[in-house]
Amino acid sequence: MPPMTRTRTTEGAHPADGDMANELVAKYYGQRASAGLIISEVNDVDQSSHGYARIPGIHSEAQKRAWLPVTEAVHHRGGTIFMQLWHVGRLAHSSLLPNGQAPVGVTAEQAIGSEVFAHGPDGRLRFMGAEKPRPLGTDEVTAMVGTFAKAAANAREAGFDGVEIHAANGYLIEQFMNSVLNTRTDRYGGGKLEDRTRFLMEVVEAVVAEIGPGGVGVRLSPFGKYGSMPADPLVEETFLYVVEQLGQRGVAYIHLLYELLPDGNMESATFKALHLDHRMLAKARASFAGSFIWCGGFNDVERAQAALDTGLVDLIAYGRPYIANPDLVERLRNGWPLAVADRSVYYTRNGEVGYTDFPPYVKKETTWRSELF
């Protein structure tokens, strides 16, 4: 089960606490523990990363304590759970950031056309345009490496079995890796392959040192344009280099967006079948000894098996089907029909509605009755 933002957290008692997991979140993940491996919804590593309302974090003690019942619920039912870590970078809005500060990014270029879930002028939550960012200084980028490492340590102390670093979908780490967007000229600049990937590699090294080589994954989305990412003529070169380097740094798995995310917001955008090139994936497979996970568009057994049969992938992640099917494994194993969630409930703030109120499948028994005439 891959990361899926669901906006069901509770606001902390103090602004520095950030948004936190709660009993409802524990129930949600516990219901889906049969997935085997769950990768949690994404977590803010710092207050400056709070680009979406009702998104949990792992930078405060209160947030760390709030996640403990969640990991306990999953482990009690025999599951394994990793926490996904991110920094949104420029995909943020000042209404959610400390003291109304501007978002931060690789440069000052705004993500025109991209939306975030934030407070409008009337205080109500809605999808709004991402604001113009302030570029991070070189020392700030270096300090952010330690921020990721601390968040990973907090995740471990909260009972998570590992962490996944979000380096995809137009968020901060991918902003650095894009040679068109990254016009910096410092040691993290986009002009050189080693420099534009330096931030990710430093984060990976720090997190692996904290968690251990078997407990760290990385999510990538080469060719993705989500988050108003410009087309990058060097994307394949960057991707293949990153995969090779991650293998040398003890990363356990690479989680690929096989079906690319749509433009716009996830509540209204149209999903399109835009898949990664198998020729490129074969090169990546040859240079990485760990596991590959593919995610995107998988909603049945047949398509997943066809992907596994290519020999290019080890695990298939089912995203949207897990929303309405907490017992997805059992349904797929037995050929039972899948329920489909209304997209309008993906990010609802109505508690259990569209979140934990999907029942497991109940097989109807056929009763034969003979009658004497």
C-alpha cells in the first residue's frame, strides 16, 4: 500500500506541534495491515515543509507520540509500515507556514498552475495556488540534511519499520534534481550531474546512517510534470545516475511512479496512462541490487502479474484501490469484486466518511431449499 494523503489529522495544541495522527488514523492503517508493507502518508520533516493542511509531521515530540498507536495497530495485525518523509519546497502557501512566511525552494521560480490545500482569505480550507518561494541558501540546504535525519530518527522511535524519502512529484528534492528548474550555481546547482543530485545523496547518507541500510527506500518519478515541473532534457541521465548511486548507499528499494501523476489537484485531475519506458527501466534494473516497486494504475491481478512478468519489478503498489478496500489482498486473492470510492471523499473532513467506513467484503452464501409438492 503506497503513500496516500488523506487529510484526517488533528491540529496540535501548539503551532510548533504541527498536525498529528489520531485514533482515526490508527484505525485506518490497522484496517489495511494485511497489505504486508504499508508506506504511510507523507510527513513533514520541518515546519517549513507544511505545504498542505491536515498533513501529519514527524518533527515534534507530540507528533512522534501520536504515531505510536498507529504503528502498534499495524504490527498487532502482522503488518509492516514505513513512514514517507518529505519537504514540499515551493509547493506551499504562506497561510500554513510559521508567521506567514514565504515557501522555500531551489530557486525563486513559482509553481504556476499548481495547487495546494490551504486556508483561503475566509479561513476555510480549499485548493489554492502555490505562492512564490524564497530560494534556500547553501547553508540552509546543508542544514536540511540534518532535518531529514532527525525526522527519520523520530519515525524509528515512533515504531516505524523504516522510512521512504520522497524525491518525486515536484517536491523539494526533485526541484533540485531538475536541470531546467535548478539554475543555482552553488554546490547544489543544476548545471552538473553530481551537484543537482547532491542534496538527495546527502539526505540518503544521513538517513541510512540513522536507520540502517535495510530500512530506507526512495520514491522517484522520472518524466513527471506534477508540481509544474518543467520538461528536463537530462532526466534519463539524472535518473540512471541516481539509481546507481542509491544502490551504493544502501537503499533497500526504489519506489517508481510507473503511471505518472496528472497535472492539477488530485481531487479533480484526470489520470492518464503515461507509463515509463521499459528500455530505461531495464538499464536501471541492471545497476541497482535492491528491490523495485511500481505504483500507478494497478487495480487488478492481471495487470500486476504482467508487470511482474517483465522481470523489471519486484513489488506492485495498489494505491486508489486501497481507499475503498481495506481487505484488498483478500479480494484479489479470491477474485471478489472491488469497491470504488467516490473521489469527492478522498480529502473530506467528515471524520470516518470515505476513510474508515468501507466494510470488508462479505461473501453471500447460496442456500438450496427443496420443497415437497
